[in-house]
Amino acid sequence: MRPNRTFMAICIAIATPAYWVSTASAQTRADPADPGARVPAATYRSPFADYRALGDESVGNWRAANDEVGRIGGWREYARDAQAPGAAGTASGEAPAPPVRQPNPPGAHGGHTMPGGKQ
């Protein structure tokens, strides 16, 4: 597979300045073996410095929520909706295909059978 020329040009355009910047900064670094070398002061910034606590959510009227679920048909109606064709999880609105059973490769416990003699 031959790389796209545009893609290669973009990669080179990005990598070249990064190479020169890293090379230039390497020349200005202090020698780690020199105990008298001047280094910038160490700073610490807590990862929680910008933390914003979530506010309390109002849960609403639980009696009204229960009455609404009862009016709709209860949990059985929600389960029926989830089982209906076209429910969330299938893109085309049809039931998902059953999984395809692959034959056992040699040495993969092919002698095992399922209850009822099915393999």
C-alpha cells in the first residue's frame, strides 16, 4: 500500500518544526551532572484546582412518577417496548441475527457436547 502524497506532506510539515524545536531546547537545557546548574523552580498545581462540584438535582415528585408508570402499564410495558422490533440497538429496525457458530479448530475441545447431544 503506497501512502498518499498529501498525507506524507502533512506529516513532514508537522514533524519538521517539532524536530527543530526539540533540538533547540535540548541545547539550552542545564547539564544534569552539574550540581551548580541553574534550574527553574519546581511548581505544583493540584489536578483538583479546577474541580467544580455537581449541584443537587431535584428528584421530582416520586408519587407522580409512580402514577405515570402505572398509567403507562408498569415495568411490563417498558420490557415489551425493549423487545419490540425496531427497538434501540438495531439500526435497521429488524431483530439482530443469531450468533454464527464457528466450527471447532483442531485441539479446541471439539469432543465436548451440549446437553441433549447437540454439538
